[in-house]
Amino acid sequence: MTKKLVKSKHRHMGFTIPEELRAYFQRDRKLLEILPRCATNVLKAWFLKINKKEQFVPGIVTVIHTFGRDLKWNPHVHVLVTEGASGKKTPWRKINFIPYERMRKSWQKLLLEAIEQKVGKRKFKNLKNKLYTYYSDGFYVYAKGEVKNEKAATAYVGRYTGRPAIADSRIIKYDGRKVTIYYQRHEDGKRVEEEMDALEFIRKVIIHIAEKQFKMVRYYGIYASH
């Protein structure tokens, strides 16, 4: 991957979905592939707007995650995008401003339309309208900050790719019947401990195992294999 990435700073971004949509991706796990595609199209559209003649194309690496800190089914996508792009005439232009807050509505629109195409308009129409009303600012998109070079970017993606649903260190007790885990609550950073039946714990972990041959890491833009 280090050989593949260009010598540029990268921005780490996260594209999330509301709780109301999670069940669709659990019932049909093939739907997960639309997450990185829609997130990438949001970014590509922004880079194209910078200069329509140049048609700037960035480098994008995406990693699909299906779990939250509490092991619940929570599909989302982590994106690593170059802070720069290649144009028709300009080999490379630095672009370090990415308006992720403005991308929220684009992400919402593209994702809802993609799901609608898969599940059908009749089934999805009411929920789609409800989500547009309830999430009037769009679905949440965040940028954690810059990744300074390609080696750091490789380590970053590697960490997210190899990250398990839960680390062994977060299992604090097991008595042969019950398992106790802890996690830091995302909203306030508070430590939460949760006890559950061992079989329930196993169920919560194995639902995050990817389908056979399904690619959790994908490359787009100048990083695409073609």
C-alpha cells in the first residue's frame, strides 16, 4: 500500500448512517458496498467543482466497518482522501480544504437514492421522506484530521483494516457463563460496563465477520486499480 499511495497529506473522514437505516444493511449485507461508493461520489463531486476543465481526481481509500464500540450493528465507512488531486492539465494540485459539513446533505441524498434503488420506491418512500425531514442538515460526516505522509496513511488504514470488533483487553470478566465487557461511550467518553450471556456475546461478535470474498477495503480515484 505504501508504494501505491502518493506522497501527499491525506485526510481521514467518517461517513455515518442513522440508526433507522441499519437494519437494511443487516438483512442484505451486499448493500454494504454502496457505502464506500456513495461516500466516494460525494468527494469526487466536490473535487470536480473546484475546476470543471481540470476535472481534478483525488486518491481515495475506504474501509467499511459494521460495529460500534458497544458491538452493536452500526455500519459506516472510514475514508482516507488525498489533500490534493490530479487534473487534466495539472499533474498535481494541493487542495487542503474539504468542506465536510457541506457534504452531509450530498451524502444523505446519494445514500438514500442508492438504497431506494435496491429495495424499491414503494417500500422505502415513507422512511426516505421521514429521514429528509428529521435529518434536515444531512447525515453526519466528520473529518478527524490530517495524516501527514503516505507511511502514516498506510499505518492508519492498516489499523482500521485489522481492527477487530472488540479487543481482548476490553473483556474484563468471564465466569464460564457470563461475559463482561467495557467500552468508552462515544457521546461523553464515560466508561460503560456491560454483562451478557456468553452465547449472546459470541453472536454480537460473529455478525461482524465479512462475507466470503467481500472487500472491506476499496480504492477509488487515482488509487483505483484500472
